[in-house]
Amino acid sequence: MRNVSSVTIFTLLVVTALAAAFYVQPVRTTPATIFVPTDYTTIQEAINNANEGDTIYVLNGEYYENIIANRTVTLEGESRSGTIINGSGLDYLGPLVAITANNVSMFEFTVTQSGAGHASVEVTGANYCEIHHNIVSFSGERGITFTGGSHNEAYNNVVYNSSAFGSIEAIFSNNNTIHNNIAYFNAWGIATNGASHNAIYNNTIYSNGKGLNIEWSSTHNTVFNNTVSSNTNIGIHVSHQSNTTTIFDNNIHGSYHGVRIEDSVENTILGNNITNNDYGVSLDSSTATVIHSNLIKENNMTGIDFYNSWDNHILQNAIELNDLDGITLRDVYCRYNTIIGNGIVANIQNGVAFLGLANNNTIFHNVFINNTANAFPGNETNFWDDGYPSGGNFWSDYLGNDIYRGPFQNETGYDGIGDELHLLSWAPKPNIDRYPLMGPFGPLTLKGANVTVLPTDAIHLIYAKVEQEGETTAAPTDSGPDPPDGRHWLSRFEIETTADYSGKIMIRILYSDENLTQEQEVSLQLTHWMLQGDITGGSPNLYDFIPDGQVDIKDVALIAKYFGTDVPAAPPKCDITGPTPNVPDGKIDIRDIALAAIHFGSSQLELINITTFLDLENNMIFGETSRLSIYGITFWI
């Protein structure tokens, strides 16, 4: 037994000794900084000897070599103007810097003279790489390229004189960000090719052949806050089934085409300044494009130009002072487009022109002012209004009156729609605005008498007099007191204006009866939340006409001062009522003093019924007042 135990113990000791002899403790390393040319004479040699996570710090100097970053390292130059990677333009060298590993950062270099057909910096199949604060110049093809891979970033680079394609380009590479770069003197400034979900923003792109090129099924890209100027051919180009691109808040000027969309669908052009190009926005063989809230101004030919494009939407743009037409639709395939809510002003030829059998387009709620010809309707039928009571367009050359209302304009009472048709053409096909607006759609409130303004689709005002032009706005609100017992709010809204006005204001509101019973609908009232008789605060003087939230001796004294005087000899704001309660009548008389006296000492706002007419057939309610504030529609519960 003792012999067995001795043998066992001896065996265990031998095994333990052998294990200890062959066990190698792993070396624990931290990222190191390798200096070129101090530690290694070339950048590539430093990469080859680096561990994952190391930094290759390259001192100022000129390095004639190709670099392949096939491991995760940081490439840092001493200064981007002094640390130069130079390919000498040799064709056989390939990309000057090829990055194939994830999470590589490269910054503070000049990379110049890659060979013909080769990029200066190419990230291939790698993710989460950053190329920033470099100068990339005289590339034989592209400057910086993301090919494959995703979530890479190029920012704060200066890229110029790339001989072909984009100075910075994503090729079949998704979810990248390209921002705060400067690109000039390239074939293209920035580009995507089959690349999706990329964000391109805050770049300065000028003096290229094309500024920004989105092509070959590049989808869901976002282009915003770029300055795109003086590019020879096109500022921003979307083509070859590149769909769902959003282009917003860019400044685009000085190109043949500011923005051009070709053979693509569902793109959005929103809130850009597009000026001083030959064509502002042009579409060719494209559909479902939304052109919304842009300033399209002073282009040398046409503001918006469509060819072979259908079912697009031109909405709420300012289209002004273009040297030919504001909008042109050129051929028979330009159909089913909508042109709504635009300000089309002072274009040298036509406000809107339909050429080459363009047909079945819908145009309403636009403002046509002082174009040489507000419209050239063409030879086919297009539709120039949205029916009653929505209405058509405002035309600066329309001379009709607004005395009647209703679908046939034969019922006594105003409605903000002209009583006569606006005939654009009768032959060969009729083009008629059946319901021309008496004022511009939108906030613009012009100076004059009986001024009509439509701040929203649903709200329509007519000022008796506007002494100083301004803007009128209307917005939903939850403010205001509870309605009287037994009544309930249908809607509330606040109307404000910067215009200087006097006299009565007629208001028309469109309402929805979808959730109303017949009994509730016939009980509708248009109400005004106001303090009757509060016309001045008296500070710094009695005549400031700035209400101070209470009716006191200053208000009564000011009305009494002009007793027996008619407007305009008397200040219009002293005329607070007439035979119709709360509706001025142009006279300062006992009614005005009595109304102020009744409310003397009050600081409590009241809901006043100002309804003058309820049109149940067309879902409209009318009222009259003399001061703008909060309004609402109530009904019996």
C-alpha cells in the first residue's frame, strides 16, 4: 500500500512540473502609439507591426507609398497640410489608402495624386470608420469612397480636383454620414451609388460638374443644410430609381439645374432656397414628388419645370421673379399633378404654363400676382378650383365682386369668393376658375378696403379697412372660458394679425358636422372672447389704443371725446358697436358710450355671440366683430 501511494505522489509531482514548464502567461497589452518615421520608416511598416487599437502617429513629411489598413488602428498625421501621402499619379498603385478593417480612424493628412481609376481613400467592406480633417486632392478617380460596409463617417475634409465621380461617395454602402466637408473642382461633389439611409449635411459644395449626385437605386437618403453653389450642370441630382430622398433646408444656386429629379419616385424637396439657377427645380419621368415650402426665385429660365412627370405635388412654395415661367408642365404625360397654396409672383412670362397637352392637373389656393400672364392654360382641360366653399385661386387681374355667396353665387351675402367666374380659356378646351378668391390664400394681409385673407383652409376674414399691410394667422387653442351652461365647444382658435386695421371684420368658418346631431348643428354659434369697451390703456397717453384689460374712465372719456363724429374723422377703435350688437357702424354715438358704461369697472373677458349666418348645407358659420382674439364654435349639448 505504501509503494502504491509513493508512486502516485511521484506521478502527480511530475505532471504538475511538466504543466508548469509548458504554461505561458498571456501578455496583457494596452494600445500603443507608434511614430513614423521614428519607429518605422513607412506608414505601412508601422501598420504591419501594430496591434489592434494602436495609434500610428505620422510626423510631417511626404510619404510615397500605398497603405492598407487591415487592422483596427488610428492613423493620425501631425498636421493635415504637412503630413502628405503622395501617389505621384501612378496608375498601378491602386487606392492610396485602402481601409478594410472596422473602426479605423484617419485624420490630419493630405492625400494626393492617386493613379487614374483609383480613389485616394477607399473604405471597403468595413464598418464604423471615420475619415476626418484631411485634405484630399488630385485624385485619379474618387476622393473618399465607402464601398460596401456601413455606419462610416466622413467629416471636416477638404476634397478637390477629383477627376471622376464623387469627391466623397458611398457605393452600395448604407447608414453613413457625410457632413461638414468642403468639395470643389471635382467631377461631382458628393455622391451615392446604390447606397441607402445615408445622411449628407452641412457641406459646402461648389464649382463641381454636379454638386450632389444621388443615383442608381440609392434610397431613403437625407440631404440637408448644405450650401450647393456654382456647380456647372446640376446642384442636386436624383436619378435612376433613387427613391424616397429628402432634400431640405439647403441653399442651392448658380447651376443649370438647381435640383433635378429623373426616373425616380416619392422624393421630397422641402424648405430650400433655390435661386439664380437656369432652372430651379426640374422633374423628368418622375412621380409622387413633393415640392414644398421652398423659395424658388430669380432663376434665369423657369422656377419649376416638369417633363413626362405625373402625380406630383407643388405645395406652398414662393415662386417669384423667374425670367420665364414660374411653373411649366411640358407634355401630355404631365397630368394628375397638384399645384396648391403657392405664391406665384412677378414671373417675367407666365405664372403657370401648360404646354404640349398637359392635362388633368389641379390648381387651387395659389396666389397669382403681377406675372406678365398669370396663367397660360394650354390646349387641354385642367382644374382651377377645389369646389365650393374651398374655392380656387387669387388672381391679381380678377375684377369681380363679392356680394353673393353659395355654390351658384346667387344668395345674398359675402363669402370671400368672387361672384363671377374667372375665365382662363374657352377653346379648344375650357379652363375656368369657378370660385376665384377675393384675397390671397395664406397670411398675407394687403393694404386697402374690403381686404380678404384666408389664413387657413377653414378660416376666412374680410377686413373693412387695412391701413398697413401685415400677416394674419389662425391657430387652434385650448384657451378661453367655459361656454355657458348647456353648451359645448366644437372648436376654438386664436386669430392674430400684424396688420393695422379698422372697422368691422367679417369672419367665415368651415366646420365639420361629422359628430353632430341635427339639433346640435342648428344650435351652432360663433363666439368671441373679449372685454367689451376696453379700447385704451392710456399709457403713455390717452390715444395709444392699447387695451389694458379693464374698462375704466380712460375708455369712456376717449369714446365721449369723439361723440357725434363719424369714422374716419373719429378713430375707428372708438366705434365699438352699432345697431347690430358688437358690430361697428361707422358712427360714435350713444350706443358706443352705453356699451362702455355697461362694462365700466370690468376686467372679465366674456364670450359674445357674433353669429350672423349659419349655412347648414355648406357647413359654414359667419360672424362679424371689430377686434381679433380667441374665437370658438359652440353647440347645445
